[in-house]
Amino acid sequence: MPHISEAPGASYTEAVADYLLTLRAAGCSEFTLNDRRRLLGRFGRHCGSRLGVSASDVATYLADLDISHNTLAQYASTLRLFFDHCIAQGWILQSPLATLPKIKQRGQQPVDPLTMDEIRRLLEAASPQQTDILLILLASGLRAGELASIREPDIDWVRGQVRVRGKGGKERTVALGERGREALRRQLGYL
């Protein structure tokens, strides 16, 4: 299959930098920017950093990835949005994904919770600091990244709650429970 013709004006690296700048201006999080940078960098290494790639190049790249279906759908979506940006900038005439079928994400698969025995073994194997972190995560249901982003003003010690900003900047309040609260106090040096 022939390569999609490139219009003069930007290299792949410059196009990625411009796309990331556009995402930053749109308010995307640092996590999202880093994820897109990593994904587009990996794709660029696979395709030799050419901006004008074919549908076959993209299909081969996606087929060679050893990732879950939903992650594959996310990768394809990121590439589609990147190449749409390149079209809008006049750097390519057609997206290499234009002829490829869209990969739809499947619904979330239920996650089996840890058994009490699994929790006990985790806590026994952990260092004191890791134990505190595990207790906070288990007591609150926080994601590790959410726990890492907690700051002092986010904590309501009286109610035993923390305000967290999750995916997409959504804010919510989470109860810690007594063991989670004690573990957080230890981690912050209050006990």
C-alpha cells in the first residue's frame, strides 16, 4: 500500500511536539501528555519517524503490540487523533487510519477483590512504610496515583476524609477509616 503523501512543513517529531502543545493548551493532564508522548514516540520508532505512513504501517504496528483489547483501542484512538491534527495543520492529506475499522473499547471487566488471605500475605511481606500505604489504599479505595497526589489541605482529620482529584480532574471526597487515618498520620510524621 502506498504511503500517505506528506505536505511540506513538519517532520514527525515536530508534528508530535505541536500535537502535545495543543493537548496542553486544551488542559490535558501531565499524565495524559506523558502517555501520548510515550505512545507516539514508540510509534515513531516503529515507522522510522515518517509522518506519511500507510494504513498497512499502522495495522502492522497495532497487530504487533502485545496489549489488552481496550489498550489497543486507546492506542488506535490516540493515533487517529494525532493524524487528524496533522491533516488540520496541512501536513498530510489523509489519515492512514481512514480506511482502518475503529476498535471499540469493551466494557470494564469486573475486578475480583483480594481475599482476606491475600491481604494478610501482602501486609506480612511489606515493609512498615509499604504496610501503611497498603492500609490507606485498602481502607479508602484510592488509586496509588491519587494517594501520591494528596496534599495537607486535602485532609479533613476531624471527619477522617480526604479530597482527591481523580482521572480527568474530577474531585471527590473519600473516607479513610480509622486504620487508614492512623496510617496516613504515620506517613506524614504525625504519630
